[in-house]
Amino acid sequence: GVKKIIFIFLALVIASTFGGCIKRIDCTLPEYPIEFTNGRFADPDNADDTYLSFEYNGRTYICYGTLNFFINGNDVGKCLGYYVQDGEKDENMRIFLLAGDEDENFLVRIHIGGIMDQPDFFRAIDTRYKDIEVPRCIRASETDRFWK
């Protein structure tokens, strides 16, 4: 009886305390969404290493890593558009800016509506060999030699 009531009360207090800190990601497509068409980028130092890529604001982005722990609306900025792979538009595969990344060094691809899909983080190739801050929500890939 009493222990159960105390437990429920504490769970509600904790949920209401932290619930206000978690902001939902705004997945709304902009009025004129960008179509991020996939391409291939070959490492100039090793032409055998090719990466899925796309362009944004004159910069080429390739995959950099995966989710480190979790993300929410405090980590993700505005939605820019959606992904086009091999000519197929996928409006559920959205591309977003990251909050706090004023230089737009990273973009995140999130499959909206996909419960089990992990977001993918892309990094602008012109940041290679530069000491830039990697957002805490990103875990760098262990296998991509380009970023080593």
C-alpha cells in the first residue's frame, strides 16, 4: 500500500522534473525542402575508399558517426529537407542541422517514424585534419579511415 503510493509519487515527481527538460525534435519539413541527393566521394589519399556523400551549401558531407546516447530537440536544429537515394525520394529520411553547430560542420539524417532506426551523423569533408568540437551526441565511426 504505502510503499506503492510513495513509489508512484516519486516517479511522477521525477518524470515532471525531467520531462520539462526534454524537447521534442521538430520534424516539420520547410516550405521549400532541400533534396539531398546521394553521391559518392572518393578519398583523394586513397581512391579505393569511397563514401556515400551529399552536398549542402557548397560543402560535401560524408558519414562520420552514429548516436552516442540519445538526442532530442535540444541537440537537433531545424529540418532542412529530405534524402534522395538513387533517384528515389524518401521524405521520411530527413536531414537536420545540429543545435549549437553554427559552422554547420555536422548534419544529422533521421528516419522519422522509424522506431528502431538510429540517426546518422555526417561531417563536412573540409573539416578533415581540423580540431573541431564534436557534439556530445555523436560517436565517431571506428571503421571510417577518412577521419582517422
